[in-house]
Amino acid sequence: MSDPVDPARYRLAMGRFATGVAVVTSSLRGHDVALTVDSLTSVSLDPVLLLVSLHAEARVLEAVESGSPWGVSVLTARQRGLAEWLGEPGRPLHNQLARVPHEQGEITGVALVQEALSTFECRTYAVHPAGDHSLVVGEVVGMRARLTDEPALVHYRGGLGELR
């Protein structure tokens, strides 16, 4: 029998895996809610599915589980402040996107971050509890990708940086 894995050391080790940074948005009781994530992956091309991992206590997860459509906005390096704000725990429910330039998705009406590298509008395909998170699989019903040379915002070793 080996010793159990220390969560702090696990987090440190996983921090060596560079990931992009995105914002997941939805609507809860008439309010836009949002959360910064670094766990976004493509799942399938037929049907077109993507996956995000959301903390079990996230308001966005509550919105998704209530049946609201949701969006994903992949951030540019200059959107770092926005990522930090939407990653802060304990933000108020009201006006989370007040200081975030955003627009409504053409298909679902979900809030999407303006000037993001790409955006996806999703309807929930499946939710799988996984420890202190839930894995949320979304069917992509709309998307946009900007043609730009702007660097992407990335998460690496516990910090935010950029990748060209």
C-alpha cells in the first residue's frame, strides 16, 4: 500500500501542465453568473461536445443543472484582469459581469465575453459528479472564432501568462 496522494503536492504537479484560460457563463434566477476555468477540452465531433470542470459550489454549475444554456469564452492575454475578477471566490451574485464587456450569444442569448479568442454556446449534454467538482459536457450549438494574432491567456505553475 502506498501513502495517499497529498492534495497540495498533486496541485503543484498539475500546475506544470499549461492550460488555456476561459470564462464559463450562464444565467441563474435572472442574473448572469460567470467563472474563470482552466479545464476546457474538446470531447467529440459527432455530436460536437466540449467539457468543463466546475466546482460543486459554483453558481455557474447551479445554473447549468437548472437547465440554463451556458457559454464559454476563451480569453486573450490582455483579458487577465477579467479572468482574475471572475476567479475570485465570494463575488456577489448580482452584477458579476458589470465590469466585463460582454454580448449575448446569437443562438442561446447567454452572455459571452467580447473580444474573446473564441466563444461557444452550449446546452447541457451530461453532468458527472467527480469529487469536489462536476464534469459538465455541453453540446455546442453556436460558436465563433476571431482571426487575430493576439496571445492567449494561459495558466501555468499557479500563475497567468501569455502564449503567442
